[in-house]
Amino acid sequence: MIKALAALALFAYVSADAQEKSDKFPVFVTGLEDATPVTQSLIRMLNASKPFEAVNKNDSSKVVVLVSCMPRKQSEIFACMYVSHLNGPTIKTFLGGGLFIAKTGEDVASYFLSSIAQDIVERIDSTSIENLREGLESCLVMTDSKCNVPDPLQKEFNAKQLTLGQWLLKKSQ
């Protein structure tokens, strides 16, 4: 039930994003050697889903997922973890992670897909806004002149440009 709700919420979120050229949410998935069966299954599931599209390392992506599994013999279970990051313009910011143990790579990938969708639905907007605030703050601290306020923050600061003094006054209010 949680998996279905997370996927449905993500689809609604992606559908509402009018700035996207594609109606799919691009995700780059990579993994270490022992994670190959899981990453292959996860990529297949992402491409089969409505809101996602697995992209390669040369394409732009909104989220990067790294999968790692413990070394195992052919008949042993999969013990794997993933870490997802928002792939921002200058930095990658942690979104979430998970650990799962299952008999097949397909089962692990299925769990990871729902968990990654939940990470995106719950954290991507707030993480993006926080990154914009930190970028603005960095600009203001490093310059004596004005910095452009990113569009999503202009309403919050009621300005298109700010100096460090103006920002400190607005921040203290």
C-alpha cells in the first residue's frame, strides 16, 4: 500500500512539473560489481514505470542512485544498500538510503524502487529550496555587491537582488 501511494504521489508531482521537457523523471543508477543484478533490475523497473526514466551517465538526471551489495555466492541471498542524491547544478545532496536483504536481485530492486520514490516525494522540494538558500548565502558572503535571488526564493525575500546587509535584516525578522 505504501509503495502504491509513494508511486502515485510521485507521478502527481512529476505531472505537475511544467518545466520538464519530458514527462519522465530522470534517474541515474549505478552500482558496484556485486550489485549488477540489482541495478539491472532497478533500471528495468524504472523504465517500465510511468514517472521514471533511467538515464546513462552522460544524460542529465535529477537523482543519482548508488547501489552496493555484499559479496555473495550464486546461491546466497542479496544484502544490498542504496544511497540517493539530488543531482543539483553544483552539488549532490543526500536524499535518502536504504538496506534490504532478499533472495533475488529483483526483490531488492522492487523494494529500492518504492523507497527511492518515497525519498523523492518527501524530500526533493525542501532539499532544492535549502540548496538555493545555501547558494544565495554563499554568494552574499563572498561578494561586496548584490546577488541575484533565485526565482523560488524571491517571494520569501521580497526581492530580486540582495546585499549581505539586506539579507541579514530579512533573516533576523
